[in-house]
Amino acid sequence: MNLLTQALSPYDQNDDLSRPGKEWQGEWDSWWIYNGHHEKCFFVKAGLEHDDRLVRVILGPRGEMREIPLSRCDGGPVALLDFNTEISRVEALEAARWNRLAELAQKYPEAASVDEIYRQACDAGKPSMLEVQKRYLAQEFVTAAASAEWLPSTYRNDVFDPVGWLQGGIDQFVESSRLNVFPTDAILNLDGDWMDSSNFHAEGSGVWRDGDMKYRRYFTDYLQSLDDGEFVVRVLYRS
């Protein structure tokens, strides 16, 4: 705990701003070792569930009791953690979903992408993006994909784009979901650098989603590159 406190201390929002020669980098007001509900916890390698180096916090930030199965934990030495099982599960699940989308698309007339509809609309005048979106969503394949029970509701948001997913290919579709398994809003690496998506946003591009994807790739690759002796722990912080 002392080492974690020391690592986080440079980013304390309550730090004294008047100390000369120190650049203030406040990121948190308070923090707890906490990984949310158990489905967000790290997987533990089979047979190592009782190792006393594993971190499992029984009480949440509000004093609530947490039920964490032995197969999960809030942190521990990398040698005890299983990063591959969840990655493999997500990759297989997303590959199956992409294939089902491809099969579904074969049952309907070929659907146009958002960009194609926008270009067509531009030829007829100055289109509104709302009208473009309506035309896109009204296509038979897109409508069918939106009601598919095997596609989770989380996919039906402001970036719902089954045509784009198919055009991007199965590898891109799977990769996008793989990079959502581990990343949280920020990571404090072993060099003491507090990293979030703003570190990967190209200034002037205006596309924050690109920076977010680069950050998630960095987070995932960094986590999987750690040596067995390194220690990883999830922290909930309030800013």
C-alpha cells in the first residue's frame, strides 16, 4: 500500500501548488483499491487462486460488501494473473458475431455505407446528417441488424454501423472489442507517467475517438508486456 501511495502522490489534486520547481499534475482527489463488480476484476490463473499475494478488497468505497469469486481479484503479481483467457473469449465471441452479421447481410439487398449515402445526398443538394442517418438506418440489412438478439444493446449506440463493420473486415471488428477488455480511463505506468486518451490525441485533428483507440491499444499492449514480477492493481479515483 505504501508503494502505491507513493506512486500516486505526484498526481494528488490536493497537493501544495506553491512548492517551487514542481509542476502540478493533479488527477485525483481521493482513491481506493477497487475493481468494481467482480466481472470487471482481473482473472486469476487456475490453481493460484489462494495465493496470499492476490489483492481482493471485500468492502467497496461506500462500505458495501463485495462478493469476489476466487477466480477474480483486484490485483496482484502479473505471474498470478490471467490476461489471455478473457482476451481469447472476446476474440472468439466477436469473430462469431461478425460472421453472423455477414450471413445476415446476404439475406438483404446490398446496403450502402454512411459515406456512400452522404455522397449521394450531396449530389442532390446540401444534406443534413440527420437525414443521412435516417436513410442509413432505414436500409433492410441495417434494420435487421438493429433488432438482432445476438447483438448486445451496447452495439446500438451513436456509432451503430453494421455496414462499416463488415467493410472494415473481421480483424478490425475483433480488434476493436479486444481493446475494450482491460482499459480504464487512465493508467499509471511503471515510469510514473499518468496516461489517458489525451496523450494520444493528435492536436488539431478534432477526432478524439482516434486518440481513444490508440490509448486503448497502448493500455492493452502495456499490460500484456509486463514481467511476471511486476504488480498490477486497479484503483478507483475521484477527481
